[in-house]
Amino acid sequence: MHTLTYSSIRVKIIFLLFIGTASISSLFSYYNHSVKKAYMTHELEKDVDRKITRLSQNLVIPLWEIDTQWIDMIADTEMLDEVVSAMIITGEDNLKICKKRSTNEEIINLCASEKEETPFISRSLKVLHDDKEIGTVTVHISDHQLNNALFENFISNFAITLLIIIFLSIALYLALNIYILNPLKKILDVVQSATNNDYTQKVDIRQNDEIGELAHGFNTMINSILDKEEMLISQSRQAAMGEMISMIAHQWRQPITVIAMGANNLLINVELENSDSETITNTANKILEQTVHLSKTIDDFRNFFSPNKHKELVLVNDVIEENFEVIGKSLENNNIALKKEYNSATPIFIYSRELMQVFINILKNAKEALVENKIKNPTITVSTKEDVNNVYISICNNGTTIPGDILLKIFDPYFTTKDEKNGTGLGLYMSKTIVEKHLHGSINAENQKNGGVCFNITLPKETDTNE
């Protein structure tokens, strides 16, 4: 018998929470680093503008008198500022004085160098005397000091980020244990007991959230088993619970992978300092989309295990689509194509959860038949139509036909062509009970001429909720 595991879920969720916390903290650190860099760059640019303005004013007389010694002295003085990587001063009579800071911090003649590196910031300004241009001054600024300051800021932010990650990881771990993992363990223990036909256990959880609602729904289901007919319905549902959990795994695998990859890419980009706001926004949006999908999956499966107490006005097409939210990923993973032909647009009063169980049973049987018989291009076609009095639903597959003697018995209780391990013989029997006794409709199965089987359901168009 399959045993429901708990520790693997704990490890996966804790790992994802750690990655998520680290990603968010790293993004905050990167954002702070970017803001700091933008601010320091802006201040450096302002300083350069002030410097070149002052320099142009100081060079007016030396350039007017073409005093190269004086100009050279001014240039040497300005080059004492370590942020200045190069300086070019031109004047009349082909005057040109060039200075450059080499890699070993020596001042060399830039004019004689073969190639000048692209400066981080460059400013040029005309030198005017009585509104007449007598020369130009160009200043190139290095990012060396800026990078040093940013590196110190990064180290400081990294230390703070690390402390935040450790603190949040511990806090999230404790909250996860209290509000999710421990309650989930209680639910899984009771589920395990229920799969062993022990319906005396109850989930003792008092939380006003999805976990609490899930526990309450499960307890309600267990209580309903006290009635003989409801016990059979619940037994059929419990028999499918293992597959439901497998479907949850299929539904969650892709979103969790996308979240993990997105978080990992953000970490790599931050490490390489290769991120931009657009990339971060796109990745964050993808992570948010996947978390919404995970939350919706929980709602879908919680609704499946919470039976209706009252009829509700619903569109049959919507109930079918809810089924595909539950079982669709399982069909996709088995390469089974889905075709939909909806021609019914009138809502009807039904127990939507019970009708959903009927669809699940039929779709699950169709999937198993297609997979076991290794049908080429397996396809399930679901169609709806209506007339004045009824809504008609057909669920067909292109698998093999059912022998006539078996076709007459498929709705009998405890009849199954599967082995004892894989079949209880209750699924189609309870589907027939639900359709005929609870929904006041009819259900039948028939072979198709070109192969495969169709299940046809007829539901009356009730005008109110009275039974």
C-alpha cells in the first residue's frame, strides 16, 4: 500500500522558502546598491561640472597669454584629484597640453599615447575671453573611486542581507511548522487512516484559513460516511484519493520549477551584477503568476473534497472545466488530447461537487483505458448540448470498445475488470447513483462504431432548488 509522505514536502517547501527569502533579500540589496550607485554617480557628475567650470575660469588668462608653463601647472594641480583620469587643454597657435593617469598612478602625456580608454564621465567646456573662444578644456573622470565606495557599500549590504535571510528563514520555518506543516501532517495521518477504511479518526485543526477549511471539509466527508449510501460515495472518493494527490503533484511540479528557476536566475544575475529592472520585474511577475496558480490548485482540490449541501445554479460547462483543472495535468502528462464541444449555455440547479465526481470517475477510467491499451493519438472528447427540457453531456474516448457482456455490468456495484489493488468497482456504480438519485438524470455507456466508448449523461433543467 502506498504510504503518504510528509518529510519530502517539508524539505521542498523549506527549500523554496529559503530560496524565495534569499531572492527577495538579494533583490532589496541590489536595489539599494543601484540607488546608491545612481546617487553617487549623480553627485560625481555635479562635482565634475563644478570642476570644469572652475577650471575654465582659471585658464582664461593663461590661455590668452599662451603661457604653457602656467597652463601645465594648473593641469598638474587638477590631476592631483584622483577621480580625474585625464585632461586635455587646447588653445590658439596649436596649443595642446594633455595629462593622463597611468595604471601605476603616474601622470603621463596623453597626447603621445596610441589609444585612450573610454572614460566613465567626460566633460568639455569652451574657454572664453571677452566672448571669444580662446581654447577648450576637457576632463575625463575615472570610476575607480566610485567602484571602491560601491564595493564597501556592497559588503555592508551583503552582511545586512545575510542577517535578514537568516532571521526570515528561521521565522518562516517556525511559522511554516505551526500553520502549515504540522496541520498538514495531521491531515495526512487521517487521510492515511481513511485509505485503510478507518473512518473513526478526525482532523483536529482549528484554523480560519485554507488548511482549516480543508480539515473541516475532510471531517464533513468522514461524518457523511455514517450513512450507508454516503459511505459508498466516500469509499469511492477515498479510492481515488491517491490519484488526486498524484494530480496535485502534477499540478504543482511545473509552477514550483518555474519559481525555483526564476529565483535562481535572479540570484545569478545579482551575483554577476547583470540585472536590470525589466528583467527583475518580468521574473517577479512570473513567480507571482505561479504562486497564484498554486493557490488556485489548493482551492480546486479543496472544493472537490467539500460536498454540496444545497443545489446551486451552475453551467455544466464550468463544472467540466473545473474537472480539467483537477485532472487535466494528469491527462497532459500521458499525452492524451482533449477536445471540447460546448453547445449548452443554460445554467441548471445541481449538486456541482457530486457531478464533478461523476466526471472525474469517467475521465479517470478513460485515461486508464487509453494508457493501458497504448492507443495511438489518444483523445478524449467532451461535448454538451441542450433542448427545452434537458442538458446532455457526452464523454467519449478513441480507445478500444467494451465487450457486450461487460458493458451490461459496468454500473453494477463492486464490478471491476481491474485487479483488487487498482479497482474497487464503486466508481461507475456511485456515478450512476449520483446521476439518477441525486441529480434525477440518467447515464449510459455505449461503444462507438470507430472504436472507443461514450458515456452519455442526461440532466433535467430544474427551475428551482427544491428536490
